[in-house]
Amino acid sequence: MSQRNHSVAASPLNVTAAILAGGRGERLGGADKGLVRLSGRPLYQHVLAALERQAGAILIVANRHLDQYADSGFTVVSDPWPDFRGPLAGMLAALEATRTDWLLTAPCDAARLPADLLARLRRAAEAGKAQAAYAVADGDAQYVCALLHRDLAPPLREALDAGERAPKRWLADIGAVAADFTDAEPTPVWSVNTPAELQAAEHYLEACHG
């Protein structure tokens, strides 16, 4: 990919942001995680508030309660398969729906995202001349918080058809680079997976806003 194509990602108008809300929510009792309420509003709306400032278009990937997500006014798409193949399937659904060169993805339970999520991922992709970048903080990779070029849709579909389900392996296979968010302030909440984490996020957001 040319350096010119990479530099285009500097403009949010050439980036679509996708909220991945298609999971089973098993550790939250099977709840549709994006619709679980945090600080008075659904989790996905916290993600939406962060991403709509960083992208020219928004997609929501959901496999349940499509009407409720559509109430946001944004386009809702579903995984290409009905058997819950995980976040990679959500990434593919978004890549195949986007009309921009770049896709910024985040899970629906990322209750507090950095304001410079796109900027840091873009810089990492440009520096590494890569088609994809993902977030890392304190040594923990956040593979679903990623910037992907739309050309990755065909190889991702091929990988999923071959049985791949792990974002870590697929991103490694395509030469994705890491972007460091260790010093991001305030500290991001990258995911909320259990009732205890939901309660902790509630207290944290109250403290941040207090």
C-alpha cells in the first residue's frame, strides 16, 4: 500500500467507526451487552459518543435487538453468519459495509475510549506501513480496538471461512502493528465483561465526572 493511501487516514471523513455489539454476552448472563445500562444509558452509547467525534460515519454491528440499535439513527449491520463467530465476524461485517478506506473498530463495552484513539492508531499504521493497527496498554493488547484498511475484507472472509476465530492470530498474520496507549489519560475502560466490572466502571465514570 502506498504512503499516499496511508496518509489519507488522517482525515476522519475517510474513516468509518464500527461498534461491535454482536456477541453473546455470556459473562453477563447472556445479556445483549451493548444494551446493558451504565450511568443511565446503554453501554454502546458511551462508545458511540467517543467514536462519532473521530470518524465521518458510524456503523453498529449487532445480531440481536436490531431495532433498538437502529433507534440510534445509525446504520446497523449483522455478521455474515448466524453462529456467533466472534469479533472477527463483526469486523468483516463492518469492512464489507464501509464506504471509506479505513475502518475504526471498538467493542460495545469499551465504556471509556481515548479521544485520540484514531490518531494513535493512524500514526502506528503509517509508521509501520501497515494495513492494520491495534491498541496496547500496559502490555495488554486490545485487539478489537483497531484501525483496518478496507482491502482486508477478502482475506478476513477467507480466514473466517477457514475456521479462524482469534483476532490476535489474524492480526499477526496480516502484519498488524501495535499502538501504545499506556499513557492515555484518563485511563480508558477497554471492556466490561462481568457484573463486577460493570459496577467498577460505574464508580470510575462517576469519579471522572465528579
